Amino acid sequence: MNANEQGAAPGTEAEAVIVRLADVLLRENTALGEGRRDELAGMTAEKLAACRAYEALLRSFAENPDTLAAIDDDQRHRLRQLGDKLIAVAGENARRLEVAVAAHRRFMDTVAEAARAMSPGPGIYSRKGSIGQGRTARGLAPVAVSVNRSL
């Protein structure tokens, strides 16, 4: 049961949904900007729930256009301001996520390249015809590397 079915004004419900989504995005932007990646995983479920509530709100307005007509001018103005703020915050969120993903990808590529450089080459025949283990370019035994590719 949504807030409309409980008797709440449609503009009030819309304000709450928009504020909730903007708040989650602002907190995620802050965590991304400060490099607190451990907090991001915990925000995913909350962000998804806020996005779904926003989508449901927009769908209800599309299905019931009369609902929008019932919103008074002052509340319509507040909703427009909140919508503009949400657009700005969502744009900033998309930019920060793109930067984080690109940085993570560069890091993973660097680790993968280092692992390839350390991996043994093909087997080498010795003077007696046996196949040797092969060594890295520096003559060192290869190092095992484990990588977590999640972000």
C-alpha cells in the first residue's frame, strides 16, 4: 500500500521519494569522492530500493495524470526544485561512478600485466633434451596473484 492509498497528498509522497533518492545519491557521491569504497556495497540495496520507489512514482503519475493536477502550485514549484536537484546529483553520481570504474579497470589491467610479466614462459629444452620449467625475464620463479574484480 503506497502513501496515496493511505490518504497522503500525492505531492507529499513525491517529495519524500525524491528526497530519499537524492539523499542516497549524495551519500554515495561523498563515499566515492572520499575513497570509502567499503561503504558502497552497503548502499546498493538502499539505492536500488530508492530507485524503484522513484520509478513507481513516475509510473503512477503517467498512469494517473489527474494526480498531478491535484498538486497545488507551491508544491509543484518545490517538486520542480527537488527534481532539478535530483538531476544534478544523479549526473554527479554517474560521473563519479564512471571515474571509479575506470580507475578500478586501470588498476586491474596493471595487476594483470604484472602477473603476465611474472608468469613462466614456455618450457625450454635443456642440452639433454628434457623440458625445463622456464623462468621469468628476470630468472625468478613466478609469483601467484589472486585478484578480486568486484566494484
